[in-house]
Amino acid sequence: MAERRNGQVVTFYSFKGGTGRTMAVANVAWILAAHGQRVLVVDWDLESPGLHRFFRPFITDSMLAGTGGVIDLIRRYEGAARKASLVDPGAPGRLDHARYARVSQEAFSIKWEFGNGGVLDFLSAGRHNHHYSRSISGLNWDDFYEELDGDTFFTALREDMKANYDYTLIDSRTGLSDVADICTVHLPDTLVTCFTLSEQGIDGAAEVAQAISRKTIRSGPPSTRSSRRIRVLPVPMRIDPAELKKAETGKLVAKQRFAGLPEGLSETDRDQYWTTVEVPYRAFYAYEETLATFEDERGQPGTLLAAFETMTGYITKGAVTRLPPMNQADRARVRAQFVRMAALVDSELTLRYDRNGAVWAEWIGWILRESGIRVHDAAGAAGAAADVARHLVINAGDSDAGRPIAAGPPDRPPLVVHVAGNQPPVGSSDAVNTTRISGFDPLVAADRILRLVGVAPPAPDLLVGAPRFPAQPPEVVQAPVRNLRFTGREAELDTLRERLSEGGESTVLVGLHGLGGIGKSQLAIEYANRYRNSYDAVWWIDADATTAEVDEQLQQFGLRMGIPCPAARPRPRRR
């Protein structure tokens, strides 16, 4: 049985955006995990999630796309509670709240070995796909609390965090809202209030901090209800050393507005707190989401790392005050991964693929054209333009070695899109020009392709009117097995595909005719297998069968499609 840790829940809150709150969460979490602590970071900024960007070298897109987050936990409980309330309005209060509040259902560990037992787990705002905005916009928080016993659910969530982690750091949303109240009142033991030294920054943060510091929070069922006071740590952020006089005046005003905070300190210690706790502004960090734990040198005063170490010391009451030493080779490698490189946008691309990638070429070509890129098809003999344009190889094979051979301009190495689940080999020279889209939903797949070619991420409506996504097989399939020795006949297959695609949503009938034995059936079999994922249903009917047998095959097709079909009636004999 896992050890129950009785850890601390710490919320980082700011009344206004742009304070550097999220960066503070990420760096404090790293310092704690590097000291052997079990740490969970939670992106609760549901409307504008971004905490994952500070862990970019350690979190893959598949990790974000393949797991849910805060909103998924909430929605899962909401669904169960609403279903139970339909039978009995009091039923939500009798649910096993702890079962639905287990963070381990959605959290995952970032890819880094801390040593000393240190763990850094990440709980995102929610699954990164085009359904996310719909998930958060449709949630009625008043109904969740009043009708579905949401209070008990969040209490169970807090207890799960405390039982499994030494520290849970929550990146809260800004301002005054139901979501912010969950993070600032219901969940934390400690509230880190981040603010800049503008008037609205100080006033808004101080008002919230003072109100919370005076509250006694009671949680849990009546029989075991506990109470606690939330410790509030005000932290001035983005202090510009170039304006020392204004900064000192602003800090003095802030200390007056946050009078008495932090609590539990003598006046001397509180003066020391306000003298030492601040996060400076450094222009270097304004351009990329980068961890100061890798960028700044240890032991250098005035750096962001030094500021976050001081902050960590107060959060842990002196238990953790410094980032441990790091292997310099590892540090240099990760620093390089944080550097953002400007992508060279290719205005023209030539698609190269084998017969397994034909249907993918249609879908990828459509995505690229809709994004303003001119697309050539190497299989279509596009001429000199296809040779000059950079090549994009669609690898639909079972290994990297079997992918189509690309040419193109010598100064522009080919781009490679893996569509069959295979990863680029370790040490591959073209790894930076490679992406994998298997296992992702259509919008995420389109995003990965466009990022590869240096185009902005797709709009949510990009896929309206797109060809069928090839990763989704037809729901109904009955066709002869593909002839692996089939070769040639590409011109006929291209013509057949072109004719069958002409009608759009309309029905198109195309007949293959010719002498017996010239390969009409083989051509149809190859087409049915090559382009099967372009269709919702593929059904083979033997034209040489009797009328009754054809009727029976059509009836079977209707049943598989869920269409009720009357039994075939015997046809009158012709005279």
C-alpha cells in the first residue's frame, strides 16, 4: 500500500495576468523534486492553460493528447453524480467521491530522472484536443456545488493530493471567479499571491489575500469536519532593477496593503521577508518559456533562480532552500532544447508516398492546400516544379527503412510524416524534420503536420470539408484480400480514383469494362484496399452471382449498415 504523506497543497494565484505566476510554479516544482520530494503540478488555469510549455523538453505531444486532466476528472464525477440524481436528488452525496477524485487517473510523470526519490507529476487542465473548449464552457459551477455535491468532491481531491504527494503546486486562474475560489479557498494550505507593483496589481491581490487570511476553512463531512487557516505568502513579481526608486516605493506600498502578512512572523522576520522575497524582471525570459533552474547559475544573487530558491524556502518553512548541483552536460543539452528556432516556411511541397500512403497523401495534401501551401504530387508527374520544391515523404510502411525515397533540392532535406505508428530511429539525421501522427485525432494530426512545415497551428474549423481521416478504418468492410503481387496499372487506378471522387457527396457509378482475363477484378480489388479508409463502408458484391445471390449480398450489407431490409422475394420467371 502506498505511503500516505500528508503533504501540502500550495496554490499560486494572481489577480491580474502577466505576473510570471506560471513560471514560478514550474521552477519551484523543479527545485522541490530535485530535493527528492514527490511533487504534483496542476494546471488549473482552465481558460488559458500553459504550464506544460515550461516542461516542453520533458513532455511529448502524445503524453498531453493521450491523457486527460482537471476538467476530465470534474466531468467524470459530474456525469456519475447527475445520473445518480435523476433517481434520487440526494444520491450525489452518497457517491464514493474518493474514487472519482484520484489524481492518478490522469496525472503522468515528466521524463527526467531526479534521483533521491524525487518525482514530478503533471496534471494538465484537460485533454489537448478540439473538444476541450466545449468541456469547460458547458460546466455550471453553481449547479455542480449545489445539486451535485461538488464541495465533497473537491475535498476528496484535496485529500488525494495530500495523501500521495509531499507538495502539490496549483497554477490558478486569475481574477475573481468560481474556478479561482476553488484554488484559493477550497484546496490550499498555502496561498502564494503573485502581483506586480502597479496600483491595480497591488490592490486586487491584497484584497483577495487579506480576505482569505481572515477565513477559517471548514471541510469534510460533519462527523469528521476539520478546520484550517490558509497561510498567505505575498510575492512581488517582475521587479525591474533599472527602476530601483519606483520599485522600492511600490514594495513599501505593497507591504502596507498586505499589512500583517505573512502571518506567524515577528515584525523583524516580516521585514526580512519583504526585503528578500521578490522576483526580478529579466528580459531574457520574456521570449520563451524556459526554466531558470537550467538557465541560471547556482549561487548567483539577483537571478530568477535565486528568487525562486528564496520563495521555495518560505513555502517549505526552510526545509528546501537551494537547487542541488546538476550534471553540466545534461544542463547544456536541456538548455538547447528550450531554444526556439524560427521555422522556414515552405510555400511549395512535393508529396512522395507508396501505394499504402495514397489515401494519406490526399488528406495531408488537402490540409496543406487549405493552409496556403502549393502541393505537387510526385506520382502525378508534376514536372520541374515537383523537383525544385522540398519533398514531404509519407511513410506508411512498417519501418523507417521502407519509406519512399525522396529527392528535392539538396539544401532542403525532406520532411517525413510517419503515419503507421513507427518512430524515427534514434540518431536519425532527419529527426528534426520528422513528425508522427499515428494515434492522434485529426486536429492534433493536422497541427503536427503544419508545425513540421512551419505553418501556424490550425483553426478549429480547418477540417470542415476535409477528406475522411485515414487513421479511422471503415465501419463496415467486406472485400477480397489484397493481391500483394499487384504491380503497375497506376494510370488506371488514378483515373478510377479521380472519377469516383468527382461527385463529392453525390453518388458516382464507374464501370470497368474489357475482355475477360485482363485484370478488371484485380484492379477493383487493389482500389478497394488502397482507398478503403476513404470510405465509411466497403462492400464487395460478386457480379457473376445469380440475381438471388446478389439480392442476398445486398441484404447482408444493409444489415451490417443497420438498415432494416425486407426478405428478398422470389422474382417471376421470364417467359
